[in-house]
Amino acid sequence: MRALVVGGAGFIGSHLCDALLEEGHAVICMDNLSLGTRDNIAHLEENGNFCFYEADASQPEDVKKIFEDEHIEYVFHLAANSDIQASAENPEVEYRNTYTTTFQILLAMKKYNVKRLFFASTSAVYGDKQDVLLVEDTPGLAPISYYGAAKLGSEALIHAFTYMNDLKTLVFRFPNVIGPRLTHGVIFDFIRKLRKDSTHLRILGDGRQTKPYIYVTDLINAIMWFQGKAESGVSIYNVGVEGTTSVTAIADIMCEEMKLSEVVYEYTGGEGGWKGDVPHFQYCIDKIHNAGWKAIHTSDEAVRETIRQNIGGECV
Amino acid sequence: MRALVVGGAGFIGSHLCDALLEEGHAVICMDNLSLGTRDNIAHLEENGNFCFYEADASQPEDVKKIFEDEHIEYVFHLAANSDIQASAENPEVEYRNTYTTTFQILLAMKKYNVKRLFFASTSAVYGDKQDVLLVEDTPGLAPISYYGAAKLGSEALIHAFTYMNDLKTLVFRFPNVIGPRLTHGVIFDFIRKLRKDSTHLRILGDGRQTKPYIYVTDLINAIMWFQGKAESGVSIYNVGVEGTTSVTAIADIMCEEMKLSEVVYEYTGGEGGWKGDVPHFQYCIDKIHNAGWKAIHTSDEAVRETIRQNIGGECV
């Protein structure tokens, strides 16, 4: 099939391009390179089944050109501002890069009669519900970040466009995703900080923020597993892993892998890392397990593997 | 207080301006006159506590000017495309008039430090859940119209902005609202059709679509009752009435009030009036009743009163 990957030069998007090409599909990659990079797809540019458009999915003209020229059969929409902390100061980034991209892509699918959609949603749609087991239809979704709000708004659009235009839509709510080509987040920050000063590590919050981390190739396997099975309507899945990892545990694993034994941790204090952060979070992944998929890496293993990949052979 | 009514020249907005002025508040009315009209507020233009801006809440510059000049203390946001049937063909109307207006208003509230918000949401956020008693935290909200999607997206934004900026926010989910100054909908259509041809009436669907209709002054009383009691965070209420009225019952009441005894009904057939219509709908209004408010008119009474107001003394 001819697959459009929106946000295909990003961290997760570029891994998805790899997997789709490996299964023999034609991949049209669209990215405005705001967070994605040419480096992430450099290894694909000679591939005859791959083409890249530097284009902005929030801009109708950019979207129109691709849908007109490329006979798209399946849209994988992963374009978004994925840096929640950054958009806390500037919600307009979420309006443009997270919500409007979804709207314009759906509008083009309607116009050009494209029926299959994968959408990258997020655990942030739930908001801060610490004592609730989060299943896909947990009531009272109340995002506390602009990012979560723009993703929940996108899900709402997807429901209406799917119903009105008879789409087959798959929505995955991602937890924290880590692995090679990471561009931000706690692991990325810690490596940078420890490379600058290997004696002290400043940790946002009290270090007890605890979340599940999924390894990017596990997530990609889940997308590839389900994309062929799309059914009419909207199917939503929490995608996750066994276990969670605390921020202090990440620091510990990192010091171990970097062979640093004397690092002093300095906590900024408070429950969350920043306003809009959900400090403790784990969701129920029974639905996706029951559908036949399971991650290979636990959360701790994903963290360790990511650190190894990102520090490479070098010592600080 | 100084209240900004966004969409204040519209059907419901203009009644809210009346009520706020009556209680002695200063009212700044903002409307782009896409659905609202000068006629709706003509009786207020001499009032020293009232001022009107013809301005578009989806445009940052328009919003900025009002927040800069007017020292707003409370925002009542009722601007939206309220004609669901019309936007089924053109979802961009909802993106601009329903979602983007909410985003720009929230952004201005953040910037200008305005803490109190009333938001007009809708029963359409629930989607088509015919066998479920719809309470405020019913799970799995899945709107089937672009209008419902843009309103649910707006609610998501409101959660995040309220949390991030410590707002006091009141959200009412409206059912069908009717009364004087109505601009569209089934009653409006039937009057127009019967004035043109008093022997036949074309009815969309099978006529069994059944919904609660609230009289606009009852709704305004609810807003006025709760606006003074705003608490931190987001409070969501279904606002409704006892009973529901079917489309055929509306036709019957109308013929009775218009003294037409020989009208032949012609049904277009099908469950819903149009794609995106939710044919049977009633939600639970226990929460708002328990909080001390109750509508005066039942659904049937609201329908009859609206017909009387809109046909006036004239016969067709």
C-alpha cells in the first residue's frame, strides 16, 4: 500500500517509516522538521519506495499537494508537538502542531476519499487520575496539559470524521516512548547534564514521578501488528509495558551504565517535574494484551537499552 | 462586574446580555454577526452599561483589542457555529467558529489574567449513545458531528487552561434551546415551510427523533443562578428539562397553534434527520437539580411557547 507518515522524520515516525518499508510498502514521509530531522531519515533517501516532503501538515496547501499527487491509501498521523514541557509556556504550539495538523489531515482524507487512519494519541488525555485504573473508556477525561488537550481534541475530531466518512481508524494512546533518535525528555536531559558535570545531577521534582516507558521498536511492532486489522469505526488502545520506572531509578540506571558512582542528586522538590506533568501514572493494558500484542521490553529494560543506545561507546 | 459575552448578539447570547444588564453588570458584547444579528441587541444599544464590538473571536487581533481595553472580569463564551446540519458539509466552520474561538478566548484569559469563565457546551459531545443514561461523566464520549467534536475539543482545552491558570470554570452542556430570536432548527424550519404551503409539511427522518427542548429563559436563569457560585476548577452540568418531544409532536403542536387541521406530513424516512443527527436523546439532569436549579417549562411547554412567540399574532 501507499502510506503517508505525517511526522515521518520525527523520533517515532522515522522508526515507523523503517518498518513500513521493510514490509514492502511505499512510504510518503511528510515533516516540517520542527522536531524531526533529516538525519533520522538519511538512511532512507536512496530507497526507491521512499519519498520525503518538507511540508507542514497544519497548512492546507501543503497537505493538498501531497494528497493530490500521491494516491495515499493509509495515513499514519504522528505529527505533533511532543515536548509537553515546552508548550506549557506557549499553548499556540499545540493549537498549530497538534490539533490543526489533525484537522487538516482529516479534511484531506474526507476530500480525497482515504479511508484508513492510524493516530498517535497519548496517556496525557486522561489527566491526573492517580487512584484510578485507566482503561480506554475511563470517564471524565480532563487533560492538565495543553498537549493532552490538543490530543483529546484530536480524538474528538477523529470520532466525528470517522463516523461521517466511514473510516477505519486505529488510535493508540502512547505512554513515554524512548529509544534511539530521542530528542527530549528526562533521559535526553540527564545524559546532557551528566556530560557537562559528572559530579552533580539536578532532578526536577522529588524524583518519585513514576511512569511506564516503552521502547520505540516495541511500539512500532504494535502499530504494524494492528494496522492490517483495521475495522470500521474507531478502535482505541492503551499501548504500554509491564512496570514503571521512577525518575530516581532512571538516574541510578544511567549512573550505572555511565560508570559514575559519586553523582550527587539535587532535587528541585515538589510532586511533579513541572506544571502540567502527571507525576504518577500507569494505565491498564489488558485490552491490547487480549488482542494479542505484548511488549518485549519492560519499562526498566527500555530505560537501560535507551541509555546504552544514546551514550554509545563513549564515556563522559 | 464587567462581563464579556462572546457571541452576545446571537440567539442565546442576547438573552444572556439582557439578564446580566438586569442584574446591574456591565456587558461587553462581542459578535462577528455570522449568526447573531444587530436586531437581537437593538434594544440594548442605548444602555450605558452595554457596549458592542463587531469582532471575530477566532481572530487574535480582535480578541486582544477587547481584553486590552475593557478590563474584563468574567467571560461568557457562547460563540460557535450552532447550526450542526450546515457544518456537516463544511467542517471548517466548526474549526474556526467553535474550536478556534475557544482557543483564542482562553489564550487571552491567560494573558490578561481573567479567572472566571462560563462555557456553552452541548449534549452533542456524548455522541450517539441511545441506551445509556447520560450523566456528566459518562465514559467514551464519541461525538458523531463536527459540531460535537469541536465542542468536546473546547472542553478539553478548558480543562488544561483551567488547571494551568487556576480558573473558575462553569461548563453547561445544553440540549436543544428554543424561544424568541431563534435562527434555525426544526421549529424555525416548520414555521417557514407552513407559511409557504399550509397543506403539506416535509419532515426529515421518520419523525420519531425525540429530544428535550429547553426554553431559553430557563437556560438563562440557570446560567445566572450558577455564575455567582463559581468554584476553582471545572464544574460541568447537563442542563435540561423534564420530558422530551418528538419531531412529529412538534408538528402536531404547531398545526394546533397555527389552527391548521388538514396538513399532510411527508416523511423523508430514516432514523436521524441528517447524518450526524442523534435521533433519540435524553440526559440525566439530577446533578443540576441537586444543586438547586430546575426548569420552569417542560419540553412540550417550551415547544408550544416558542411556536406562539415565533408565529406571533399572525396567521399563515
